[in-house]
Amino acid sequence: MMPPPSRAAWQWAKDKRELPPGSAEPGPFNPHRAPWVIGITEAIRNPRYNNVVGVMGSQMSKTDGCILNAIGWKLDDDPQPILYIGPTRKNTESISRDRVGKMIMGVQSLKEGLLSGKQDKIAEKFVNGVRLGFGWAGSATELASHPAFYVFIDERDRMGGDVEGEGDVNTLADARTATYDGCTVTTSTPLIGDVECIIDDDTGLERWDVSDNVASPTWRLWQEGTRHEWAWPCPTCFEYFIPRFKLLAWPEDSTPQQAFKESRITCPHCGELHDDSRKEWMNDRGVFVAPRQKIKAHSEDVEAVEIRNIDSTDLYEQITYGDFHPTAEESTDATFWVSGLCSPWRSYGHRARTFLNAVRSNEPGRIQAAINTGFGELYRLSGDAPDWQQLRELIEDYRDGQVPDGVKVVVCSVDVQKESLYYVVRGFGVNYESWRIEAGQIFGKTDQDYIWNQLADLLQKKFDGFPIYRMLIDSGYKPGEKSNPKNQIYYFCRRFHGWAFPIKGQERMDKPLRPSKIDVNYRGKIIKGGLQLWHLDSDYFKSFVHARLEWPEDQPGRFHLSQDTDDDYLKQITAEAKIIKPSGHVVWVKIRKDNHYFDCEYMNFAGAHMLGVERLSLASKSAKPSSSGGSSGVTVKRKRIKSKGVRL
């Protein structure tokens, strides 16, 4: 038995793949048109990497050059099961029927190995004895049932964070590859986030910094890996630089059409401006470079580029154009970013014109699309979110579990995830002044009774003699059928009827809170006194929390935090920003991955609203039983916090 050929997908495509009529460039596949596919597909075949991530703009050969070539290469050279995941069912079926089907029929060895007839379906194909499956972001069954050597996730940012309540797409994909110790490959145009550029003084290259303010799941994955970026040599000074939007130049006060004709890329080293006629030359000599890697200036004397890791004793190594140099740290995640300016199918002027037209329209959606698809960069929205670091000024001289003076009632809210419950206990006083009493996470599978029994213990716990008077539980996670007695959230709320309440957030409502009866009898009629699902206006209560985080120091109503408050909690309660579209419609956008404590806190204010906290006065009696032993004796020092708008 002959061993498989020693080649990566780009070489396989160059040797065997023929693009059909109707393609942008029919004929033999030329990987050097988009040479970054060389480095990405070399990483895909390298057993060192369990995850490969490619972040770039549109018209960059993400799907064709990286994913389809890798699928064909693996099925042809070393057949193993493969799974492709697209953003939608329609998109995935189109990829299977059109692009994958044409690729198979265009390569004789794949065509001969295709099992035809009933076995050749849109959802799965069998080639050379192995399965090629197709799924989409909403198909939890496909992601949970078939093992695969490779899982390819296409346009990850256009998928949700949760697949039918089963969890993150990439987490599910990693589980599929465990049987073969295989690899998950993720590509996407990024969407929303806030990152800055930094200059590495040791290498002279300007790079993307690592940021917590990133909603884009693909960009977060990129940050977790090697963080390679595509670099070009300047045709004038021959120094390498990383092209990005800020280096695109056009004459001041240009019209979009003028910018289309006169846009140039600027070398950050010598300041020279280069038009599209030099792009192919630069792409041909491009290479990926990671943080802390030194790259020598281009020389026409060699057919490679020299790179070294400056944090090691390694000498310079010659790296083939289009490839990458492994980092000194032995990461198992190879991650790559390429600017949309590098596309051979879109000129600098085209990118500039699209951007200027979007800006003139004053439509955030068009501006975002121009930046995401045109340049492969994150879109920084103008939004309203407090600075999480400034919230440290709200931390005061008491500990979790203590109840400061001023608290009249205590509520608790719970955010339900697949394998844990996040909760926050908060005490409220006059004018909605509030104090964090406890926050935490209860671990366990939330479809099991054990974790809900722990939550029951929390509900019945007293804090300095204060009971929890309301517990609100987010029912948005796998609520199931309304009448299903096995639904854990509804079952728990029935168990503690009138004490625990299921909650469902709505984008826009005519009032902050509205109950609806959900318990019905076998005839479909409402059961009197049965369980109620409370709908809340999420914008109203999220805005309420943001306002309290920035409340005037000399007015009752402040938001107080205990000494046990950590940075993770602070980041989570500021993980969403509020933006207002030109239409006036309000949208809340995640700027960080985790926002569970923010969900708990805005539900806490809804719970306080249910209790009528607005009617409290300084003379109101506390809900604390007289037998509790009196006040906790904790005094609260108030501190001022400045408000700050955050640009996403």
C-alpha cells in the first residue's frame, strides 16, 4: 500500500483541480492568485495543530482556496471522514450541490470514487469510502452524531453562539474530531469588536493588539492562537509591513469616484504610495508573521524570506513565500489574518469607494459591511457602555454575604447555561439603591435534578437574616414546551410557586413587565393560579442598570459592589453596549463573549420592580425579620464614577 502524497491542499489543487466554466477564473486552479492559502493549508495538514483559523475579508478565497481545496485534498490523498458546517441551511445546501459537487466532478479520481445513486445526497456524500457530511449552525444533530477527522466551519461569525441549546459551534466541532485526534478549521469575515494597533519595537511591525472588547467569535479564536498576519514587502524600501485599512490613502475631500481612481497603499516605513499595479508583486512575496517574529527586508537574490523568533536562540530560517514560521510557543492553534486590501479581485479604489459611499449614506449597517468585508477588520460601533475598570470605584468596605445598612429587600436572578447556573443576589433600598450581596456559578448539567436542588438551597438561604423575596430565572435557554412538566426551569418555578418566576426578555414592549399564564389543563384552558411567565423589556432594564452604574454620588440610587467583586464580574456587567440606529431602533450588542452577570443584574432590577421598590421610603421597614440579630453593622462609603461612552 502506497503512502499518501506529501503535499498540502494548495499543491493538490494546483496539480489536479480544474475550475469549471462560469467560475471567476476557469481552468487550472492557481493558488498563487491568493497565496495566503498556502500557509493556511500547510497548517491544516500539520498534525501539530488541532485548530486552524482564517480571518479575512470578502473575495479572499476563504471557502474555495482554503476549505474546498482541503476537502478535496483529504478525500483524494488520504481519505478520512469530513464535516462541513455553514451558517444557514440554504447556504450549506448550495455549497454541497454546486461548489463541492462541481469540484468532485472536476477531479477524475474524486469523480471515480464518488458513490452515486441514493448515497449521493445534499446532506452527505461518500467519496473513496469515507463520509463527507454537511450541516449548518442550527443542526445540532449533525454536530453531535458523526465523528470526523476534519470539521470545516465556514463564516463562523454569521452563526449564533449556541446550537439549539447544545453549546458553542466550535466546542461541538472539537468533540467531533476527538475520535481521530483531528482538526477544526474555522474561517470567517469578522464582525464587531474594538481592537487597537500596537508597534512592536523589537520587530518594527505594527500588529493587532489583544482585546477583551471583541464580540466576533472568529476574532476571539484568532487571538487565542499564533496570531499570524499577512505581511508584504514595500517595492521601494523592501521592508515588510502588514497592510490594513489605516494605510489606505486617497486625496483629501475626494468624491467616492475620485477615491476609486486615486487610492494607494502607504508603506509605513518609507511613506511611499503604491497603486494596484504593484499588488501582485507584493502578494507574490508575501508571508505570514506572528508576534515576536523578526523578518528581514526583501532581497531579490533569494526565493524565500528569512524569519526568526526573537524570544529564542533560533537563527533566521528561510520561509517559502506564502507560508508561515511556527512560533516559539508550541501552540496547537494556528491562526491567520489577511487584510481585504490583498484581494487580487478587488482594487484599492473599489474598497475606498465602497467605504466612502457607505459613510455618505450614514447607515451603520453599510459602514460595517464595508469595513468587515472590504478590509477583514472589526467594526467599532458608537455605543454606550461603562468602562469596566472604572467600576472598581464602586467596590466598598463590605464582603459578599453581608447586608449593608439601607437594604430593605433582597432578590436573586439566575442565567441558565448548559452546564452551569450563574446567579447574583442583590439587596435594594430607597430609589432602587442596591448592593451586591453574592454572585457565583453553580456547576452541573442543567437538565439534571442535582443542580436545581443546589439552587433551591440558595433560594432558601438567608443573608444576615434577609430571605430572598424574589428569584427570577431566565427561561430563554431550552424552555421546551410550556406544558412540559420535565422542563427544569418551569418545574423549579412550580415547585416554588410565587417565589421563583420564569422570565423571558423582549426587545420592545409597551410596559416594562407583563405576565402571561402558561399552565393549561388537558382541555387547553388556563389553570387558575397556575404558573406565569413574565416578559420583560430588556432595553428598559438594561438601560436602567447602565444608568445606575453612573449614578450621581450625592443621590440615593447608587449601584454598590462588595470587596469580593472580581474583574470577570466587572467585565460581564459591561459586556453589552447600547446603540441607536438612524431609524431610532435600539440594539444591544455584545462586546465581550460572556454577559451572564449582566443578564442577572438587569433581571434583578426587574425583580425589584415587581416588588414595588419605587414605593420605598427612608421610613419603610426592612423586610429583614426582627429575630435576625439586628443590622449587619456595615457602613457604605460612596465613591464617584465618571461616565464614559465606549466605541465598539
